[in-house]
Amino acid sequence: MHQSKWIILTIIIACQLIVVLDSSIMVTAIPEIGRSLHMSTTSLTWVQNSYVLAFGGFLLLGARAGDLLGRRRMLAIGIGLFSLTSLLAGIAPNAEFLLISRALQGFAAALATPAALALLSATFVEAKERSRAIAMYSAVSAAGGSIGLIIGGFFTDYISWRLGMFINVPIGIALLYLVQKFIQRTDMRTGRFDLGGALTSVIGMTSLVYGFVQAADQGWDATATWIPLAAGIILLTAFVFIEARAAEPIIPLRLFANRQRSGAYLGRFLMVGGNFSLFFFIPQYLQNALGFSSFEAGLAFLPFTVAQFGMMYLMQGLIRRFGNVKVLLTGLLIAIIGTLWLSRIISVQSHFFPEMFILLAIMGIGAGMVFQPLTAMGLTGVEPQNSGAASGLINVAHQSGASLGLAVLITVFNGSGDTGQPSNLQFAHAISDSMLGSVVFVTAALAVTLLSLLPARRQAGRKQALQVNE
């Protein structure tokens, strides 16, 4: 791989890393943030959701902006805004200021991320180079969450949770310099922004997640629950109708015409919906039930992280030998087994080593086998003019899966007993039930793979057999 390409890949991966880190770097700091900013348990959930929802909701608009205004330009704007809003989040004097800053961080990430992935796709054209680049990108995307837990825990225990935000500023400044120096300017195109589609998608998904959070807080029969849920469903339905009729939609519906791509998007949504909850619930279990510090809770994810990164070096050989679909199926099965087993051993009498240590490593192996095939399948057969929209969809599936999955599993957690001031036993039981909910999500991802990806593979095999016979 040419040196300039390595530099471009380093820029893209570094950009993706800081964006993914910020989805989890606050998790181990949540108890301390609540104390320092006087935030209730319910409001603390929005420290995560405000970032993830804005990130996932505006990704479609960010992808379209990159296509029209130039991907290097949008990457630079996104990184610059991300650095500024990180500074604002770090100096937040109150809860409202923090949540607004986190939402603006998510918006900035939504501008930068699809531009970065589209630049990766355009830079690495040759199949072997692209496969290696996607492998590294996928490993960082998947493992960044657990790295964020470790960094956030260290900062919280030994310095301040605010440093997790401040650290983005010098990194962002360095990335801005490298983008201007090494990434070529991309052409602007004439076209329209599909604001109707963007607004209905953002508000619709936010309403849906808000409804599930309200269900956890006030119950399913509360007006504050079913009104936002109904509004979310109506708005997301309107989004589909708008996209079908828009002259220049932010998401061309023809991207879903390919069975393999559609299965990859939905499979990713479901996998992240189950997997992301680990980064929220397990650190709280370790701190509240087993007495870990914030940093210790972050370090507890090292087996998961090391296993996931280790798979990056094996994936190329596995995919060459077995193909994306078989590797993906195996990874999902391993993730299901690990998560189910973990849900069964969680209690106040549990020991982190060796049981949880081994299971987190197993789950890391499973996750490490899933995301690279899903990324490659999500870009399969995409025309160059739609590469920004396709990359945006990959990240939309990732972020919306994280936000909606966490919102759903919070209702499972609260439904397991009185969690206002739970005993250690009640808390551990609620975490165990939440992990079972994660198993349901990952099992659904496996079902999607079997129903959508395998038929396409058999059809291709039949076509090849016919060609040989002719």
C-alpha cells in the first residue's frame, strides 16, 4: 500500500476513533457526572442518548452534504465542529449545557463520519487493499466503545471526567492539518438537500427512543409514552414516502433493492442494538454490585477489546477461506453463546475472574467477526454516486441501533423490579434480564442473516452453475 494511502487511512481511522470513543467515554463517568452536575438517573440516560441520537439522526444529511459539497470539505467542517463542541461539553457548568453540547457533538460526528468512510471507499479501489482498509476501519469502529470505557474510567478516577472531552481538541486540530495536507479536494456537485427527509428521520427516531425511555420511567400506559411512540412511527413512515417521491433523496430507496445490502443494514442495526448495551449495563453492574471503581470497570473490558482487535489480524484469512457469510454467521453464534452465558452467571456472588473475563473475551471474538463482513456487504455493488449515501446508511444502522437498543433494554431493566434504590440482588437480577434482551437482539441479527443473505448466496451459486453448463 502506497505511503500516502496509509496516511489517508490513518486520518480516517483517527477520525472514526474519536467519534466512536465519545459514544462510550462518558459511561464509566456517569455516577460522577450525576453528582457534579446534580442530574437525576433519568436525565443521565440522555448523556448517552443526546449524542447517539444526533449522530445517527443527522448521518443521512451528513452523507448527502458530502456528496454535494465535497467530502474533504465536510470532513474538515465535521472535525472542526467536533473539537469545538467537545470543548464546550468539557466546560459545561450545568446539565442543560452538557446535553446540548453532546447533541452538537453528535451533529458534528454525523458530518465527518460518512465523509470519512466515502473517502476510504474512493481511495482504496483495488479489492485486496480495500479489504484490508475496511478490516482496520471495522476493528476501530467496533472496539472503540470499550476503549472509551477504559479511558473514561481512568480520567474519572484520577483526573476529571471533563478531560474525556478536552482530549478531542488537540486531536481535532492535528487532524484538520493532516486533512488539508494529504487529502485531495473533492468536487462539488449541483443538487438539493432533502430537508423533509432529514427532519422526519431525525425527529422520528428521537421520538421513538424518547417513547421507550418514558416507558421505562412512567410505564407503557402513560400518555407521555404512547404519544412519542406513535409520533415516531408516523414520522418514520412519512420519511419513507418522502424518499420515494423526492427528486434527490438523502437515501435512494434503490439501495435497499439489493437483498444482501438490506440484510447487512438490518443485521448491523440489530447486532449493535444488543451489543451496545454491554457498554452501558456491565460497567454499572461492576461498580454498583461488585464494588469496582470507574477505572477498574473500564479495565474489565480489556478481554473484550483485546479479543476484538486480535480478530482483525485473522479476518482476512478467514474471509478468503470461508467467505463473508460463513464468517458472519459464526461470529453471531459466538456472540449469542457468550452473551447468553454471561446473563446466566450475573449475581452479587459472581467473580470477575475467571468467569466474566473468559466470557467477555468470547464475546469480543464474536463481535470481531461480525462488523467487517457487515461493512463490506453494506457497500456491495454501490455505484460511485451513491457511495456517500451507502456509507451513511451503514453508520445510521450502527447509531440508531445503539440508541433504540439501549432504550428498549432500559425498559427491560426497569421492568425487572424497583430500580429507584435497588438492592445489590435486585440490581444484578435486572442486569441479567437486560443481557437476555441483548441475546434476543443478536439472535434476530442471526435470523436476518439467514433469511436475507443466504438466499442471495444460493441464487448466485445457481447462476454460476448455469453459466458453467452453458
